Amino acid sequence: MADPASTDPAASDPRPSDLLRTLAQAHGVATEYWSFFGEQVHVPASTLRSVLTAMGVPAADDVEAAAALSETEVAPWRRLVPASAVVRSGSGTIHLHVADGHDVTVTAVLEDGSTRALDIPVQQPVARTVDGVTRWRVAVPVPDDMPLGWHVLRARQTGPTGPSEGEGALVVTPDRLPEPSGRSGGRAWGLMAQLYSVRSERSWGLGDFADLADLAAVSGAAGADYLLINPVHAAEVTTPIEPSPYLPSSRRFLAPLYIRPERIPEWAYLSEPDAAAAVDARRPLAAGDHDASRLDRDAVWEAKRSVLERVFAVPRGAARQARLDEFARREGAALQDFALWCAVREYEVETGRRLPDGIRIDDPRVNELRTRLHDRVAFHVWLQWIVDEQLAEAASSAEAAGMSIGIMHDLAVGVHRHGSDAWSLHDMYAPGITVGAPPDMYNQQGQTWNQPPWLPRALAENAYTPLRDMIRALLRHAGALRIDHILGFFRLWWIPDGLGPGAGTYVRYDHEAMIGVLALEALRADAVVIGEDLGLVEPWVRDYLADRGVLGTSVLWFESDDDGGPLPPERYRRAVLATVNTHDLPPTAGYLAGEHVALRARLDLLTRPEKDEWADFEAERDGMLAALRSRGLLGDDPSETEVIEALHVFLAAAPSQLVGVSLVDAVGERRVQNQPGTDTEYPNWQIPLAGPDGEVVLLDDLADLPRFAVLVESVRRAMASGGSPTQLDLPSSSQADPPMSTR
């Protein structure tokens, strides 16, 4: 098959000059790459120029490119101390650039405020003349016993031109994270759920943080060691709300949509009229908790916001106010900026006065709104405090239930280009660029995700603090973090605005620094890290992640042997979270019936004849069933639940350190949560949890649901058996279950 990238108009551009290619490579921009289809693609000049321009590197022609290349080479020499240095514990070297004839001393100011002088060994430094001044590159090794943490490196040079000083961040990170373990010290298993879909009799039409606490209690009682949920990042504060949890406004702050108003202490002190209004606001949403058709985030947020405003107005006691004040102090300017963004969005909707496109957060007009909207800013600060409190309650519930890991959050790959992070951290993001994916067999035009990428140089200049603060916030009340598309810590597919996704290119990031920061914050939070490393992955990346103690991801249906058959579980990677399915596939009951093929056919998403898709799927399914029978895990005429149990027992035989069970599989749901390649064609991320009969499954009934109890007990026993379970070891399914449905 021909590479579709070659059909993009940008592909007709002349090939870049050697000078432009050298400049691009100096900034980590790929000038060529191997496509999914096995062809070498040469990136057109127009793409390279657009990407470099977004990086702040002039490259309109070769004259500008030559000047930019010269500046790129000499810029580090102008700094006595680099802006940041991220090293592994027990290793690392920092390069200073000292003026000729000057002496230099180096001091590390540690996190605890103490100082430590660093030795400069005798060496043969390299010299370069920059701006008429000769400078020497001096290597300063980081002491082997330098403690982990965020330190400051200070250098002072004295000589003929007088004294001068420089300073930068020194981040010492762990070489690797410790391995996760279950309750008994061995491997661990857990449940995976789309939180918004899991409702109870007490919900407001959408699963929330109180439901999360209850789900953690139910999961822990069943023996689970963790509970993985969808990203709960902050979305819009005005309707319509983006349904996808993977396209948030902010990745540091969280969605007040998940607040349970009744769990706020001040709820008890609402006036009678306000309490009555709150009950009236919830009533239609509560009635919808039994509707299995579709979730309505907009209706939920409109009702909750009106009630939360009433609760916010209730005077707080001195102790409560002190805790709110401390939270606001700890979160600092970043929280104030996020709250301002929320208030400004509301102001625009209410007044119809939209701020000019591209206006920056430090614009005088925005500062005037910060003062005018002070009360609304305070309201949104308060909402984040309530979110933090309710997440803390959920984490406590998981701990009380005996989970060895606890709540596992999910980190989206990026943020909406018109969201809070892109606004308040505008200097961190590349203008005129969106992140996406190159063409592959699943999407021959490539994908555009409408998310601006971080600028690699800006991250380094800011000592990776935006990354640190984001991870730190997510791990405050969690025991693990799953990172969607962790390949973005290594390279991202940048697409210039106005060009198709096939005309993008890869941009590399300093993965050693970014994974190091991730590891440091995870170690301090005693958290496990899982990277979603599916798809087109450079082979060395998986080895690197494993060496750093970051687990990868394995999905049963994607693991195949050299002949295309099911990969024996004993051959799975050890350092992974292994699951039967993923949220981009139908639940297993639906997958076994070919719902992924049928749905794509209904939506006209197939790129091959439908009969060919069905033939390939049926061959895949039959091969898996044969593998299960060969191990004695299935009889000749199994029910749907027996097949699902057998698949999970099969998976549990893998050496994988973590095994995940989707809640949809445990209740018999058939509908997919997200159909890639669709927007309005399918209600992505809006499907409530339901059983095989299409009736809602409420959290209240989960623990007593036979299908749930049987599957989790099957997994628990299989994990405890040491990797060689058989169906005879397991609790039997209901004999009333019908045979597995097939086309």
C-alpha cells in the first residue's frame, strides 16, 4: 500500500536544503522517518520551516537558517550555568561556560536549605570565542551522594572583568522506580472503570468522586489492589462540555463536574429555600440514573453549578476557612490563573463579549477582569479545594479497603488549544501547531488531536516545573498514574496549522529529563507509573522504560506470535499492565460478537470490504478460542461469561506485574465507550454502565451481581495460583447463561 503522506499537498514541496535539515536536526525535528507502511518519508521544507518558526527559530530562507544555526550553536556558551540539569542519582555532569582568565566556584543549594560546595576536577576544557570573549567549557561532576530532589546550582566566576554569577536548577532523580506488588507481596490486579459511567442511587446523573470512594470500597473488598479511572482533568466550565476526558482544559487541575454536593460539610447549613432548590435541581438528574441510553454532562453541570454556588455562599467556620486558605496558598499563582480562566469564560458567555483571540493572560484587559471577577475567581478556587477533599476521601476509602496501590489516575497526552493551560502557560506551548498521529492502517489520513505541544526548549528553560507540578497534583491522592501515549515523553507528531496530518513530522523531547522528573515525583508519592506504549514504538523505548521502572501496556487482542496467532501468556512482557481490552475497543462481550466491525461498518469507517474485515476478525476470535481450549479453559459450547472468564484466566498466566479487569467486562456491557475516528457520529464517552440486557447497572448492586463476583474471584484465584490456573480451579458461571453470541 502506498504511503498516504505522499498524497498531501505539502509533499510536493522541494526537499529542504542541507542547511535547513541541519538546523531542524539541531532542534530535534525529524527531517525523515519510517512510516507505518515501511516507507522512508522525507519531510518537506514547508513543514520544517513551520515547525522551526513555532519553536521561535527563524528559518524563512537559508540566510535566516544560517544565522539561526549559528545562534543555536553559541547560545549555551553565553550561560555560565545551564537553566536546568536533570541527572540520575549517582551520576551526571554539569557543563559551565567560564570566561577566560576567571576562577569559578560552584555551590549546590539543597531542598532543605543547606549548601554544598562542588569540586571541579583537573581537566582539559574546550574553548570557544563567543561575542568576542573566549569561554571555557568546564565539566562539574555531580557527587555520587547528592540527595534526590529539586536543588539550585550556583556558580560564581571572578577575574579581570569582575565577578559574575549564574544559577540553574539541578534535579537529581532516581535511577529506577521500585516494582509494584499486591497485598501478599506478589503481582497485583485491579479494576478499570470510566468513572462518569458508574452511577449509584445517590448520583447526580453522572458518576462522581463519592461514587469513586464507594467503587474503591467494593473493588478492595473483592481483592483488587488498584482502581484505574479515566482522566478527571478540568474541562470547560460553560456548556457545551467536551465529552472526551482526553481533551481537557487543564491537566494540573481537576473537574468540579465530579463533586458530590451533599458531601460538602457546608451543605448541612443551607437555608431552607436553598436546600429545597438543591433538591429540586437534583431530582431530574437522579431520575436519569436509571437511563442506560446516554449521559448528559451539560445538564449535570448546569444543575450542580447552581447548587454549588449556594453551598459556596454558606459561611465557613474558622477551621474550614483556614484549610481553604492553606490550599490556595499551596497551589499559588497557578490556581489563581486557572480560576481566572474559568471566570473569564463565564463572563464571555454571560455578557456575549468575547475577548480578542490570542489575548494573553498578562494583558491589562485581563488584569482588569481579574479584579472585576474576584468573587467568581474565589468560587473556582473553592471548587478545586472541594475536589481535592473529595479525592482524598476516595483515596482513604481505597486504603481502608486494603488496596496495596489504590486509585490510579490517567494522564491525557495534552490539553485543548483554547483551554486554561494553553492560556496561562502560553509561553510553554508551540503556536500554530497541533499534536496528532501520522497515517497508519487504521486511519490512512492521519489524526489531528487539536492539542498544542509543549516546546522542548521552554520546558528546559523552566526546569520542567510544569511537568513536575502536573504530576505532583495528580499523585497527591493516588497510588499510581497511567500515562496515555507515553511516547510523547520521547517524541510527538507536530502538525502545522493549515496542513494535513500526513504533512507533519516528529519532534524529539529530552526523555531522560522528562522520565527522570516523572520518576522523582512518583517515588516521592510512593506511586506506580504505567506508560501506554501501544502502536508504532521504537524498540529501544520499551527497554528504556523498563530500565527506569516504568511499566508498559499489553492488550490481549494486540499480542500475537510470529504466525499471527495469540501470543502465549508466558511470553508477555513482565514489566507491564496487561489487560484483555481497552477503552478504544468494545467490551469483551461486544468484541466477541464483532461489534467493532459492525459499528465501523454502520459508520462507514471501514477501509476494506466488510466481508474481509469479518473474515479477519472471526479468524482472530477462533484462534483465541482454540488457544483457550488447548489449555483446558473452555468446553465445546461455552457461554459468553465463561469465555470472558477464560480470557482473564489466560491473561493471569502471564508474568505481567499488573493485570487489569475492565468493569464493563465484569457486568457484561457490550457497547464501546469510544470509537476512534468519530466525533458526532457516535456518542463517545457518553455511555452509562449497563448489563447484557441493556439495563443500567448501579454501583449499589455491583457487589451482589453474580457475574461481577464470579469474574473477580476467577482473576483473584488465577493470580494466586502462580501462573498455571485451569478452569477447574474456578467458581462456575451461571448455567443459565446463553451460548456466546456470534455473527
